Amino acid sequence: MKILLVEDDPVARTVLAKILAAHPDIRTTVAEDGEAAWNFLDDPHRTFDVVLLDLSLPKVDGFTVLERLRGNPLTREIDVVLCTAAHDRATVVRAVGLGVRHYLVKPCTEATVFAKLTQLGLGPKPTPPPAPAAVPPAEPAPVAAARAPAEPAAAPSA
């Protein structure tokens, strides 16, 4: 899976990049501002399965990136997950109007990021459960020694 992570905050960017890097089937490209993000998205030699997009970005804001992305036939179908601290009604309504169906409120955890990617059908392949440990065959239960029935006690002689 190829993800474009667009985040200007160095701490949030580092945390999200580490979360994504922990899974070997995910390749992450990082953009620190909206202009760099659009340059990656507009490059016909690059493709992405999903964009994790902050809204508050320098140079070109996240909404402008989103508008350009939706306006370009080569990028309009890319799934976008907004990963932002902004979650007021006006922001959500505007995002939905631009085709965003997925929203994460920062700070994001590994669990919330991968739950969202799984909803998109793009999560990392699940790790198969470990094979059961080989169980040695059980030893037969010890057989109790057979006892002869007790003989009745002899009656005392008088």
C-alpha cells in the first residue's frame, strides 16, 4: 500500500510516519506542506492508495490540495483521510462536500489509524495467528494395580 502523509507539524509527522513504517507492506511518502503534497499527487509517475491529509498546512492549505485532487481525473478517486485537529461542524461539512468520507482527529494512535485504513480495505495484511505448539502425545494414565477382594476376617474363636 502506498500512502502520502501530508503533515507540517514535525511531532505529528514523526509519530504518524513511525506508525506507518512499523508495517512492511506500507510505503509512505511524506510531504511537509500542501505545495509538496500537490507536486507528489500531480506527478504522473507516482500513485497513491490513500492520502493522510492535514488541513492546516503552509504554502497551500489542505482544502486547496483536496480541491485540486478531486478536480484532476488522475487523482480524484484516491481515498483521503483527513488527519487534523479541526473537527468543527463547518470544517466537517466542507470536507464531506469535497468527497471526504474518512476523518481522524489528532492526536492519532496506531489503533485509530489502522482501524480507518481497514475500513477503507487498505489496512496492512493481518498477521496470521501463530501455529499451535506441538503437543506431545499424552502418556497413558497409570493403571491401578488390581487388588484381590479382601477376605472376610475370621471370626474370633470362643
